[in-house]
Amino acid sequence: MREFLLAGAFALLAAPAIAQDSPPPYDNGPVWVWTGIKTHDGHFDDYMKFLATDFKAENEALKKEGVLLDYKVFIVSDPRAEEPDVWLAREYPNMATFDRSPADDFALQKKVLGSVTISESNQKQAARGSIRDIKDQEMMREITLK
């Protein structure tokens, strides 16, 4: 039994050395958040208007603040029933971007959106709900292969 415990202890001591001898073949990159949107029938152009105005203005302001690196809009050419027909992609510098206090988030929102009240924001959100549904959202870290 003693030999078994000693062998286990040596194996645990050797594990960090083994891990250090073979670093991962990649480096961490930016973080992407993908949102899949299904526009309601007859409201695709309405949603595109929102993206070209409010969505674009908000994302440009976030880029100016250094919170967002980039954003993109993708259109699915032939989505199946109930699948997203629009994908929104936002690129953030790293995971630390999401680790802000509520007070910091509030200050950033106020700076980016101006004097929009919670009530106004809720009304805009409800209005978008009448023209689209969010079908999916994924957060992914990009990696750079060495």
C-alpha cells in the first residue's frame, strides 16, 4: 500500500513538469459573441433599418470606447424553417471585457446611449420583439494556432 501511495505522489509531482514540457499549440485571441436572429415575415427590411441605425451607432460608440473591436452582420442565403436568417457577430478584445461592475456597465451605457431612460430602452426592445426573434446566442474565444 505504501508503494502505491508513493507512486501516486510521484505521479502528481511529475504532472506539472509534463504539462510544462508541452505548451498548447495556440494562443488566446479575441472573444466573439454570435447572435442568431429570425426576422418575422414581412419585417426583414424593418430589421435591416434598425441594424443600419441604432445597432450601428451603438457598436461604433463601443468601438470608439475600446470595448468592442469589430462587429459584423451576416445574412443566411436560404435558412430552414425557424432557423436564423441574420447573424450578428461582435468581437471583443478578451474575456476581461465582460468582467465590469454593474456601476461601470451603467456608466458605459449612459456614455454610449446618452440620456436614454430604462423605460425608453424597454420600449425599443419590445418594438424589436415585434419584428424578430432571437434564436441563438453563442460566445466563442478565437484562438491563434502557433
